Amino acid sequence: MTHGTMVYLDTPQSGLKYTGSVADVYDAKRMDDPKWKIEQEIIERLLSDLPPGAWVVDAPVGTGRFFHLYQQKDLIVRGIDISEDMLKKAAAKIGGRSRVMRLQSPDGQVIQTPQFELIQGDLTQPLAPPDKCVDAAVCVRVTRWLSPQVCQNLLKELQRICRDRIILTARVANHPHARPVQMFEAVMSDDWQLEHSIAGYQPEYRVLQFRCKSSPLLNSRTIDAEAVKAPSDDAWTMKPYEAA
């Protein structure tokens, strides 16, 4: 879909933007950029109070930008991206291996699950995860590529699957394709509220955090983890992306 000079990523074919050489140099072109560094610091701070064993959906996961933080904090991550090439870069950061996390549910049941799973998926469509299955969603550097309606649809889907918080980035003003905060607030359910709107490298570039008022924060806790190759499973009824 096009609007003015912007081509919105509202079709699966749009994932072709981040393939090949673009995916190869994605991190290298950005990691020393002040915009990237400020954004990184803010998002890491907003995730800093998540306890070990919290579940995170990172969508789009891209090259696995936040994997180091997730590993440090023992977070359980399901990464979704439409680009196979970006997923390959993300998979390489964990060497095609994922620790198996042992979790205890409130009723005392112990389960095992891979710390990381990478799934090829389209954020312009309804998400596969079931209701209230993750504690946090990280949705960075995608709103500018989505139409306003698709941005709102995505936020509604993230509210459906999240128990605690949603973190997303958006240019909210002074741009032909800005996504104002009010646009997101218009689709917030009664149980959700805007908790933080933090300026990034420019005042109009914001990191937004929405919070569920009835959040239990976490419904399982980490009791053990060991560095072994993750067994295959059918989490979310989707086939996990396998590293090459």
C-alpha cells in the first residue's frame, strides 16, 4: 500500500525490504548511531524490572538486537519477523542453540521450554500467540512502515497477548507520516494505559510504554536453566524458525 511517497509494509511481499545485503549490514550501519544508542538505553531501562522467567514477544525481532539483554536477564523470548534473512542473523547470535528453561507454574507444575524461538510471521495480520501468553511485547522501528490502521490493529493484538506491558517506538509529530500518541490511545482497552512517553534522540521520536492495569507481572518463575540445544516443539501452533 502506498500513501504519498511512503510505501507501507502491509503485505507479506513487503518483507523483501530487509533481505540480502540490507540484512547483512543492518547492525553495522546503526549500532554507532546516537539515535540507536539512546533508543537502546531507554528500552533496556523499561525492561530492567522484568524478573527472570518473564515471557517476551519481540516483533519484529529483526537481527536480535536485544538478545544480549534477554540472555542476561533469563527472559523467555519468542521473536517474530517477516524477513527470513533477518531471522538468520538473529539465529546466528544464539549460535542456533537455546537454553532450555525450567519453569514452575503457580500450581507447582514444572515445565521446560526453549529460552528463544524465532518464527517467521507477518505483523500486518492477526498474531498467532494465544491470549495473555506473554508478559511484555517489544515492538521497535516498525510503526513508520505501517499504515495508521495497521498500527492500531497491531496494538490491539499486542494488548490481547500481553499480560503486563507493551513497548513500541513511533515518531509522533512533525512528519508527514507521524503516528501521534492519540492514535494509539484511541485503541487502548479499559484495562490498559499509557505509562511512559520518553523522548528519544529528538523530542518527537518517542519510546512509548503501555501498561496493563491488572497485570500479574509474571505467572511462572525460573528455577533452573542449562545450556543445551532446545528440543523442537509446536509453541503457539507455529513451526519455530530453524537456524541454518
